[in-house]
Amino acid sequence: MEERNYRIVIDDVNISNVDPEVFLRFDCQVEQINNRSYYDSTRIFKYDVNDIWVHAELAFWKLNNQKLKILDVKFDVCNFLNNIQKNRFLNIFVKNIKAHSNTDLKCPFRANVSHTVEKMFFDEKDFPTNVPLGKFRNIIEFLMNQRMSARLVIKGRIVPN
């Protein structure tokens, strides 16, 4: 496989609007180790969850500040986890979450269980060889009963390797 001439760097992960009626705990952080960004997250639900939706947006800005909308989707998480996705980005994301999760990702998500993702990273080999340099922002909103229960904003960059 051809070596990539870029690296994916996650600079910041911010979580907000965490609904205390839904989550006992929802936190996340990113750390940089040996030129790699690693993402950790823990979610503990107050009750068994069968109905959870995600609204995800991924925007990218090239070095000339041209903005590209890469992704804007809303989906049922339970259905999503059990089916192959047509979108390459979503498949990469699911593969990484499953590989770095401490629990079997399936519904229902059990109450009072720590659903943890540890040391998740994006391997450039999963992406095309020619990815432009620039910055990105990924917004992920978690919806329970069609109401936002948490919002993640992930900011990062594509930099030369």
C-alpha cells in the first residue's frame, strides 16, 4: 500500500449540552503521542437506550479557505451499527469505534455500564492517497427521543507527514 504524505491531527474535542436525564457520565479527551492523535471517551447511560439518533456534519477548509461540506447525515444508531454503510467516512468511523471500544456496540446500550472508547485514532491508510491539506470540523449531535442529549465538536487538521 502506498505511503501517505499527510497526517490526520485532532486538535480539540469539546462536548456540550450533555443531558443529565440521559447520561450519568459523558466525557472525552484527545492526546498527542508520537505524532498521533488519540481519542478517549466514556459514556454511561442512566437507563437502557434503544432509541438513539446521530446528526453528523463534517466540514473541511482547504489551505485557501475554500470550504467543503464532506458529510451531513442523520441516522438511527442501532440500525447504523448493524449495517454496512455506503459512505466511506462512516465505515472508517464505525470500524475504528468498534476496534477501540470496551463493549460490544449494539442496542440496547445498557444503563450503568461504562461504554468506553480508548486510544482511537484515524489511520491515514484508510483514506485516499491524495487528501488536501487543511483543517476540519466534525459536529456530532446525539438525539434521544428526537431531542439533543449531547453535542461533540471535533476540530483537527490534515498536515504534511
